[in-house]
Amino acid sequence: MNPLLYFLVFLKASLFSTGGLGNLPSLHQDLLDYGWAQDADFAKAVAVGQVTPGPNGLWVISLGFITYGFMGVVLALVAIIIPPFSVLALAAVYRKIEHHRSVRGVMKGLSLAVVGSVVVVAGALTVGAITDWRSAIIGLGAFILAMSHRVHVIFILLLAALAGLLFFPF
């Protein structure tokens, strides 16, 4: 694995995302194309990111560890830090132009593209995770609980883990 290329993949994904899971589609495509990750790696990284404290976008650090060990942690961390620091430098300029209709249109279009891309990746991860009726029940249950907005994601993950233990015993 080429460390510079690995870093650039994470940097590109971070530069062209809006935070949170916005870099998921780009990382998913690139890391799968290079053969550096599998769908299951993304599912693990996002799950770890959801149960750990801190910003939602830090799931990328877990992905770095899963795919490249401690070197992956360092490279992913540096790659996801550079864009926000760059944004801080550009914030003064943006404040002067944000009221323009074309700027708002560009931002709206970018946000919708991220949503569409995340939906596609979520579909790919779903197809890989749902292998039989038991996994479909767990997935559907987690989906319904998440859509209710009444159950915290940590409890959803714990319930899904418990259901997995019951449905798929050793």
C-alpha cells in the first residue's frame, strides 16, 4: 500500500464532502477499487464511529485503523483535519459571498449530491449485510427504530448486537 496515495484518497474524500458521513461514498469507491477495504470494513468503522464520543466524521479514523493499522490512523486523521483548517481560512471570503443566489445554489446542489451518494453506498452496504431473513429482521428493526428518532443510536446498536447474538449463536 502506498502511504502517499492512501493519504491522498482520504484527503480527496474529506475535501469534497460536507462532514459526517459525507466522505463515505468517495472512500467506499476508492478503497474498494484499490482493494484496500471491503464492505464489512465500512460497516465496522461506521458502527465504531457511532458509539464513540466526538464528531460524527471521526469514523474515518476507525476506517484508517481497520485498513492500514496505526499508519492509517495517522494518515486519515491528518487528511480529515486539513480541509476544516482550510475552510477556516476561506470563511472570511465566504461570508462576503454567501448571500449571492448562485453560491446558495451551488451549496444546495453539493448537499443533494452528497445525500444521493450516501444513499447509494447505504444500499450497497445493506445488500452485503442482509444475507437471510434473520439479518433482514435485525436490519428492518434497526431502521424502524432509527426512523422513529426516539431511540439513541447506541441503544439501536446494542439491541442489534443482542439480536445478532440470539439469531446467530456460536
